[in-house]
Amino acid sequence: MRAEAKLGLILLLTPLLLWLSLLILIPHVDMFLVSLRERIGVGEYRISFANYLTFINEPLYLRTFIRTAVMSTLATMITLLIAFPVSYYIAKIARGRVQSALFLLCLVPFWVSELVRTFGWMILLRETGLISNLLQWAGLVDGPVEMLYNDAAIMVGLVYTSMLFMVVPLVTTLESLPDEVIEAGYDLGGGGGAVMREIVIPHAAPGIVSGCIVVFMLSLGNYLTPIMLGGKDSLWFTELIYSQFIVRFNWELGAAFGFLLLGLSSAIVWGMLKLTGQSLEKTMG
Amino acid sequence: MKLNCSISIFSVALCTTLSALPASSETLRLLTWGGYAPEDVVAKFEAETGHKVEVTKSNNEEMIAKLRATGGGGFDLAQPSQDRIAGPQEEFGIYKPIDMSKIDTSLFIPSMLEATKGNTTVGSDVYGVPHIWGTSGLVLDTSKAEMVKDYTDLCSDDVAGKVSYRLKRPTLIGFAFAMGLDPFAAYGDEAAYTEIMSQVEAKLIECKPNVKTYWGGGDELMGLLRSGEVVASMAWDTGGWKLNADNPDITFVAPAAGALGWVDTFALPAKGKADEAAYAWINFVMQPEVAAMITAAAGNFTASQGADEFADDDLKARYRASFPPEAIDNIKWYPPVPAGLEAIEGGVLDRVKAAN
């Protein structure tokens, strides 16, 4: 009987283990080995940390990484600031069909691909685009205005693409907060601010944290939005990885960059969790 | 087979249909550029030979990256530029030699065939035969950017903020020539090449405020030029000629320093499985009438002998307007890129992109 149970367990686990090892573990190990190779001649390689040293010694790569991390953090915060009131309204204030309709409205843009959504923003923001023409028509500006190809455009794109991933966990956690608890807060003499600070935000904390992690990771790993909206100044870390792999044929440096991105982003998430006193189990559970 | 065929009428019918087809029908997985395998040509090829064609569109870097990832598998015929074959072949071994006896060499323009064979020879084997050639240079809105005569004029104040080029190696090479340097002569000498590239880097960083955006794909540039947001750019000749059809002001101009000439080739990936179909495709598309169909779709001329007669007159007129005879003599043809140069250029491109 015990042996059978064990066999059952093994059989049940096999697909998962195969998935994890074949599609995640083995490619990562291989990538790590590639990142430790240094090209010394045509088709000749030796093992060294040269690729990681390149990252440290070339200020450009470090700067790009810091820039990517800072912009992603900023995008996460802006997303949270916009998504929180929206989620609060959907979860606590709207009722019945309005509630479903509003939630659906958040979802609808994600039925089209990210590429199409980004093109949409390009049509709006470009020099001959909708907003520029509207401003000229209204007489607010004299000539065409270029709103594309700068950091603000990247930020708009990032916040827009990741909005849903913040709204969903927030709505879920906020819905689990009983209305009576909020009413009790008011009955005990708390003002709007105090109720928000003492009751709603602590209750929503796991949702906020998990939303922030997802949005931060999505922004950090985004490739399309910074490239298309950022133009000549985009400079995103994923772009560096892509160009090392595809344009430069330098898989070794690209693999090293990939591992640094993995390590540094995990470190940032871990730091954020420690800073806010949350743990991964609490957030995901 | 004979025994089986005699069993029933049905089998007889089946056997005759089978023997009517060529010895074996294969699927040709073609890794190529947009426009190089138009649907009408593919349909005609499939009808005539019985082979199937699967087309994957790509560019030079992606082709090499894809073939490198699989060690030269996944595709049966690739079309990298002639200067990008010898280097990657030495480094990664992703191609197999071409059996010239299976190619109908009479279909090719002899000088172009010989030059490509020379540039794609590693050891004693030939790895590429020419297909389509063209140039890159300046695509200008001549009504607004007439003063732009050379790559470096893109940095002039007259076109500030209305310029676009790619952040890729043709830009580095073009600027180097316009600055009076000769990057091709320094290909074999890494120190000299690094020196040239650092001068180009300084120029491109100085020029950056002039640039609206670095374009990535051809369609993106078309959009920028059509809307008038960009009036001067560095691009392929076909891009300029296509826009010229819609707006007579926009056209391709060969720069004073010389247009950069490229030849896209046919190369056989090392683990390709349908060599017979690949050779059949090469010999099929090099026929003058078929080559003219490809020219109509891609906008560029081919290395096919006699295909010019079948080409569209409008395209020929645009070609003559962009290329006076002295500009043709001034075309700088890319020599083979030695392995390792990409790393030097990569650093330059990264630093230009990061500069403020």
C-alpha cells in the first residue's frame, strides 16, 4: 500500500518535475555555463569571470541597469497610486453590474497584444499624432509637439501595460475586507484618513505587495515598450541582453547579463519585502 | 514496387501518380528577407517541382543567431549577406559547402558570381552564391533636405530634429567613409579599426541631438518619412524608391562618400535536410522571368543574367535617377567581416545609445 502511494506520488510529480527541470532548470544551468566562457580566439573559449567583470568595469552597463531598476520602481509606484483608488472603487463602492462592467473595462485592453497597445500610444503621442493635432486645433500650441521618444512616454507605456496586474490582486484583497470593519472604524470616531491608514491599507498589504512584485518584474523585463516609445534614449537592460545575443553574437556576455538581471531583480524584491515587513509566503498565500 | 503495383487497379493508379512526381518531394524551409520569396513565385515553384516551401522572414543578425542556436539546423536554405558568411562560418560552422555542379551558373551575372564566391570561400569551399543586391545610402525629402549630400550632413543644423538612422553597423561604416576614413581597409587590423570606430563614436554622439529616433524596422522609417516627421535618413535604396512612388519629393540619393553595396546570397545551413529542394529553388528563382517577379516584390535587382529586361520601367527610371554612372563606380561593396569585429562595433553602438 505504501509503495503504491509512493508510486502514485512519483507519477503525479513527474510532469511537474519534467517541466521544471527541462524548461527552467537545465536552460538556466546551460546559460550559466555559457556566461562563464570567455572568447579568446576564433572558436576558442576558456572558463573565466571576464563577462561579469565587463559588467562591473564598463560604467555604461551598470548605469543602464540602475536606470532600468529606478524607472521600473517608479512605474510600480505610479501604477499603485492609480490602481489603488480604481480598485477601491470597484471592490467597495461600485455594486452589481457596474462593478462587473468596471472590472471588465480594466480587462478589455488586454485582449489585444502588447504590440498593438504600444502602437496605439505611438499614434496618440507622435508629432503628427492625435494629441498634438488636438492641442493645435484648440489653439493651445503653435506648432506640432513631439511627445514620443522620451522617458515620460516610456513611463506612460509601462504603467498602462501593467495596470491590470495591480488591479486584480488589489480588488481581490479589498473585496475580502468586510464593510462592517470599515463602518466600525468610523463608529469609533476615525476619520477617512485614519480608517484608510489603520484598516484598509494594512488589510490590503498582501495584495499591494504581490501586485507591486508582479508589476516591477514585468516592467524590468519589458522589451517592447521602452524600445518603441523610448526611441533614441530608451536604454533598457533587456535591450542590452537582446543586442548581445542577436546583434553582436556575444552569447557569453548576454548570458552574464541575463544572470545579473535575475540576481539583481531578486535582490531588489527581497529588499522590498524586508523593508515593508512582508514575507513571500504571506503575500502569495 | 512493381509487385505491389500489380495488386489492384487502385495501387496502379497510385503508383503512376507517384512516379509522375519528381523522385522525392521535400519541404524547403527558407530563411530569408521580406519580399525575397513572394507568394506568386512560391506557388509557381510548388506547382513546377512538387516541393513545398515554408518561408521565415528575418534579417542578417537574426539569421546567424537562429542558425547558431541550432548548430545550423531548422532551415534548409538561408539568405545572409555575402560579407556575413565567412566570419560566422569560421567561428560557428553553421553552413555546408555549396556543390557548384548542382547550380546552373549560366543564370548568374558572371562578375557577381565570382566576387561572391571569392568572399564566401572558407578553406577551399564555397559557401554562398549571389541572389539580390542593393545599396544603402540617404533617403531624403528633397524639398526640405536638399542640402544633405553625405552621411555627415545629417548632423547639420538645417535638418536638426528631423533625422533618423539605424544604430547598426552600416551607419558606422557610412559615417566613417563620409569622415574621410576607410574602415574596410582596417578590417584586418583590430587596433586601427578600433581607432576609426572611436572617431565615428565621437561624431555620432555629437550628432545625437539632431536625431529624432533611431529606426528599427523598415516600416517604422516609412511611417516617419511619410508623415514628414523625418526629412533626412539613412536607409536602403528600395525604401526610397517605394516612397518615391507615393511622393515624388522623397527619393534615394547616393551619398558623396559612396553608397554601401550589399549582396544577399544563398547559403546552405549545416544541418539542412532538403538540399535537393534548395538547389531547385536557387536554379528556379535565378531564371530571368522569375527573378523579375522577385525584383517587383522586393524592389531590388537580382544577380540573374538578363532579368533587367523584364524589370518594371518605373523602377529602372528611379534607379537611373539615384545612380548616375559615377555613383555606381563609387559604391563601396562590403568585404567579408572578420570574426570578432562585431564586439568592437557593439561597444561603440552601446555607448552612442547611452550618450546624452
